Amino acid sequence: MQNDIQAKMLSEVQAIASASHSNPYGFLGLHADHKGYLQINTFLPDAIQVSLLDEKGKVVAKLDKIDERGFFSKVTRRKKHFSYQLKVQTAHGEKTIADPFACSPVLNDLDIYLFNEGKHKKPYQILGAHCVEHDGVTGVSFVVWAPNASHVAVVGDFNNWDGRIHPMRKRLECGMWEIFIAENAAHTPVVEGCHYKFEVKDNSGNLLPLKADPYGAQAQMRPETSSVISAEVEFDWNDQQWMNSRQLRNDRSSPISIYELHLGSWQRDQDNEFLNYRDIAKRLIPYTLEMGFTHIQLMPVSEFPYDGSWGYQPVGLFAPTARFGNAQDFKYFVQACHNAGIGLLIDWVPGHFPIDEHGLAKFDGTCLFEHEDLRKGFHPDWNTLIYNYGRTEVANFLRASAMHWLDTYHVDGIRVDAVASMLYLDYSRADGEWIPNEHGGNENLEAVAFLKEFNEELYADYPGAFSVAEESTSWPGVSRPTSDGGLGFGYKWNMGWMNDSLEYMKRDPIYRQHHHNELSFGLVYAFDENFVLPLSHDEVVHGKGSILTRMPGDEWQQFANLRAYYSFMWAHPGKKLLFMGCEFGQRAEWNFDQGLDWHLLENDNHNGVQKLVKDLNHLYKTMPALHQLDCEKDGFDWIDHDNAEQSIYSFVRYGQNGTNPVLVVCNFTPTVQHAFRVGTPKAGYHREIFNSDAAIYGGSNVGNPLGTQSINRPWQGRTDSIEITVPPLATVMFELQG
């Protein structure tokens, strides 16, 4: 029998030493032997000598080193379990540590139940790495989901990246692995700032590439890829006034003008290096206020490995990228926005993820987060993988990542990237490259259900926050409530308007008369959704040129076209979004690897465009007719959309009852129109409140500075009309004062 016991012990030791033990918690630590005596087993490769101490610090036993690889064991004379510690002597000295394998389980039954149901509202508070006190001891808990793995260990700079030292306990009821490591229970202290990953073996015992923590709250600066232990230090939030008021600020009836930017290339320091979140706040927020934008939208700030993806191939959906600082720095940035009266949106990417080996791909040796069949699980356009939205744990992971930004960081809105790629099973695929749904259609029913649940949770749990969909098709009801059959988004990017209007504007004015409906067609569907009009980063890359250089004509005409176009956009129904640099007429295509060309503002034309955008934002915010009914058909009425010969459009914007309408006239030819008659819905004085041809913007200063009084002369179906001068390549606006 003794031989059998020894053989079993040797087998167990070999399994521990090779990181292949199926139940390390059942062997390591303090356990009763076959006679009922307590035996202590521990694996400490750096140890020279190990002693077992009782709760009073008294030596119970000195352990025998029974394997040169660092395995120590001893059978005590005790049979009753007791609290203990280990005194460990190494070449670097002596210390007393808590044994990780003496700790009680980290996960509780409620967390496990909610996780299995896919209904855990804050799984990021249990999964990942957390600095906590457990069993009366300070340390770090690690929890990761890898149900099909045969072995998972946490490795890091605190244990020399040795997967034999801290194997984790598998909770069979949920597929999560857990361990609590006391602060002093490793080669070096396990504390905030330590780097770590998970060592994972697949079901056959094959070692996989080390994996970063899917729920990691912080990551190393690229090109390094480890997760970083981040203590949840209490942040002194003082933005309650903003949080209490943001529901009104984000309402459909409020002015929303969004400044979209890429943190890594808005500005850089003198050495072309990234700025910290705090430094960016000190520069960006005063500028945003001066320009009159109501919101900032950041391209993805989730951690990502490759700069050239701009953040759209993230691997750390819970971690602000280390390029610009840590979690506390990002919280500072958000709070600074709020205290300045600016809302903050972030891009969020649940549509796909990269194949980087330290990320989610084949996380436990199986397609855990993605689909096994590449016809459902691979994006050929981006060489990325697609989440399995039908798997409860994956859907919960994704929803939680979005809510994490709202909850932990107080952001105000989530802009969801590439929604169309989620909704359609045949997105960018030829016949035979995709699998129809259960009804034979091309709709991704699992993604639809996921997006609906995401929006329902967002609006139920985070009052005042809102969601925006980048959705490029005619999918019905994207920004309608789920109770009405919609997807539940607050707003949708109007990609049709953007494509048509840019196509029109790049044409030589002499040909615009033949494409007149490219600007007017958008009003056919303008109120089918709650639209945002986007001139985003996608329109200034990949050989498209900048917005300015897409305008035809000589330099004067290019700038005049740009000013007229922006003014048309701000007068058009819908919330506004403008990418950084466009507000001063950046001439070069956007380059993610350097700051914007701010020196252009020394030029009067570029300076004029900047002044124009500033004034448009001011007008948009202060003139109720230009924002209150942005998403309502009662807020717009054509005066004339058929004047193709002169390429002139005229329309009226209305606010809520009791507010003055605004009459808008746009001339997209370089010809001045004198004594031009326009029908008006309201008799009275028409004050010119804006003219994109004004000299302060770089224009020719043709216009109606004294305004005009209507006369009782029927015109264009109205009983009254006005006679005005229409400047060349310009938009003019009049406030109708009865």
C-alpha cells in the first residue's frame, strides 16, 4: 500500500510540475492523508526551505523537498484543519506568505447563476483581475472564462511567468477558472501595476499562446500585450450636475453637434509622441467650447494592438488604451468634458475582433467567442472574426463591455460601429460564402436580438445616455423603440445623405443642374429615423482626399463650396457630426500617425472656415428652428426643390410653437442672383442671420445685411414673398419675424 501511495504522490507531483494536474486545488494546500492526518503540499521553485506556520505563527512542521523542481510536502500530526501560512526561504531572503490553495472560492453562487443565464449586469466586477481582500487577506483575485480548457494558470512578472506556480481552480458549474493570490504570496508582490496573462491548455493538453485578460481593466503599451493589474481606486467624481441634466442635452429636441476625433492624431507633442488624456483635455476641451460643439466623439479607446486599425480591431473591450494613459487619466478626461458642459461619446466595436494570438481567437482551444464555421464567423473585408451573438456568455460579455464605459467612466453615448455587418449574414459575401438563417433569409437574427437587448439595457439602466448606429442600409426602424419593432438605437448615421451630398458637391457647378435631386432626395426619408448627418473620418481617408479637396474649382471656389456645403448641412434636419480638421479645411488626407495641420490656420481661407463652423454651431444652438424638430417632419418644409437650372434650393426650418421659423436659400453655382424672389410662409421682416459668403469667412460679402420685408405677392405656393440677393456658392439664412 505504501508503494501505491508513493506512486500516486509521484504522479501528482509530476502533474503539478508539468502544469497538467486536473485538480490542483485537490492536491496542493492542506489535505487529510489516508490516515486522516493533515498533509501540506506546495510547489515553490525558488524556495530553499519551507515551514508550515499555524495561526499564531508557530512552526507546525518543516517541509521536505521531495522533488528538485521545487515540490515540498509534509504530513503533520494534526487532524483538525486550521488557518496557516508558509514561511519560505529563498536566495533573496525569508518571508511569510499566504497559500493561494488554502483560500475559499472567489465566485459566489449568485454570480455564477447570473453568468450562466447571460444576465450578469456587471460581470467585469468579478471576472478579470481585482485588488480585493479575501478571507481577511489583501491580494488579487483572477477569474477567466475558458470552459473547454484542461489547464489554466495565471502567469506574470510576480511568478516569473511560470504556469506551474498558480494553476487555477475550475468551477465546473460555469466554466470559469479562479484563483486568489495574496499580495505577498509570490516571487514578487502581486500588486497594482503587475503584468499578467493566462496560460491555457486546450482539452487535449496542448499549450496555447499566452492570452491577455478579456476583462482586463488595463493593458500594456503596445507593442507589448500583457494585461495590467489595476486597482479600482475610488475616483472623486464631481460631475453630478452634468449627469442629472444630460437627458435634456441628449434629447431629440436639443442641439447635438458632435466633434469626432482620433486621440492619437488631433495633436501631438513636439516630438510627435502621444499626449496623455489629461494633456489632451487641457487642449481639446477649451477648443471644443470655443468652436461651439456640444459633444465630443472619440474613435475607439478600447485597447488595440495595431495603430493602423485606428482602434477598430480591439482586444481589450474593458481597458482604455494605454497609448494615452491609465484608467484614472481617462476618468479625468471624461469629468473635464462634463464640467465644461460637453457630452462624450465613444466608438464601440462589437461587430468583429482581430485574430491576434493573445486575444480572443480560439481562447481555450475552441471557437469560444467566435463561430466555428467561417461562413458565419469571419469578415473577409477586415480579416477579422465575428462574435457568436447567440451564445449567452458572449452576448453578456459584449453588452457588459458597453455598459462598463457608461458605468465606470460616465460616458454619455455609445456609437456602434459597422452595424450593417452585424445585421446581414451575407454582408460582403458572395453566394455560397454564407449560411441563411432558420427562415432562409439573410438577416442575422442572433445579432438583431443582441442589439435590441443592448439598447434596452442601456436606456433602462443609464438615464440620459444614448446610442448611435453606423448603419449603411435601409434596415427599417434602426432608431425606433424595440417595443415598436425597431432596434432601439437613439440615433442613426445618415449615410445616404452623406454619400449623395458629397457626390453632388464634387461636381463642377455647371453640371450640378443635371443632378439636382442628389441634395433634395435626402428629405424623402429624412424623418424615417432619428438621423445624425456625418462627415466622419471615413470620408477623409483611403484616397478619397479631404472634404476641401473634393470641392471643384480654383482655391476661392473650393473654399466657397465648402462653406456653402457646411452651411447647408447645419441647416438640414438632423444632428451634426464633423471629423477633426474638417472644421478648418484640412487640405491633406487624415494621417493617423501625426497631428493635424494646425499651421493652416495662418491662412485666411482656412481661418475663415473655422470661424464659419464656430458661427454655425452658435446659430444651431441658439436658433430653436434649427434643432428642436431635427427629427420631426413638422420641422421642415420645402419652398423650392425643383430649381435645377440655377442649382438653388430653398426651404424653411420650424421649431416648436412660438419660435420663429428660419428660411434657408442655397446657391450652388458661382453666379450671383439679384432680385431673386422667394415665397415665404410668414409675412413680416426677414432678418439675415447667416451668410456663408460674408467677408469674415473669406467670401465676396454679397448679401442682405439690412434684411428684407415681405410683400403680399403670391410666389411658389405662398401668399407672401421676399426679394433677396443670393450670393455665389453660398447659403444664406433668414429669421422670419412676424
